[in-house]
Amino acid sequence: MRGVEVPDASPRGTYLVIAAVLRAKIREGEPLPSESALMRSHSVSRNTVRRALKTLEADGIVESVPGVGWRSTRPGDRRSLADRMNDVIAEDSLAVGDTYPSEAKLCERFGVSRTAVRRILAQMEGNGLLATVHGRGRTVRALPAPMARP
């Protein structure tokens, strides 16, 4: 998501401009960027970003999920980040030995923080799905068992 210039906006109203931009992006189906990405793209502090997100939360547009960050509350994919990251193996047609996407690509793909991605990657490694190979990143070690979908 590209930054938006905030011409003639008072510093106290900047969070409202950011909230409006995010509201439009969510309406278009775009994933919610991480707080740090929002700070960089709008050249504002974390407090300003959080104030914008709290405004959207009050309107029922986003929600804060412990250990994951912020996510849209719009109907659609309500699977956990862990389920979505496990599904990357099948969605990307990865086989045992193939390189799993990088942390940066996963953050962008799911619109979550690097901390959240790293936590799930550690779980996937602990469950034997991924292995870290020096100089190659993470590789698929085993295929996940098919899960019954409701």
C-alpha cells in the first residue's frame, strides 16, 4: 500500500485521514498492513497508527487479535494465521524439499507482523512441517495432514 500525502491536515487529524484510507483499502479487499508498514508509508508514529486502528475498531471494521495483530472483521477468510500458513504448502503446490516463502513475503501476503509470522513458523518447525536450512531459508520437510473443512 502506497503512502498518502496528508496536505493541510492538522497533526491531530492525521489519524482520521489514515483511518479513512484504511477503510477504503479494506472495502477493496486489500489485506491490512502491519503497524510498522503503516508508520513507514504515512510517516507517522506508532501512536498515530494505533489511534487510526482504534477508530476502525470502534466502527467494527478491524479487530485486535493477541499474538497476530490487527485484522479486518469483514466476512471472508476467518481461518487462523496458523491454518492459512499451513495451507500455503498446498496453495503454492510445494513439495518436500521446496523452499517455503520468506518471512517478508508471508507478512505481505497475510498483512500481519513479522512477530506473528515468526511465531507460526516456529510452530510449523516444531510440528515437523518445515526445516531451516542455512543459506536457503526454510524448506518443506513434510506435507500437512488434510483437515476436514466445515
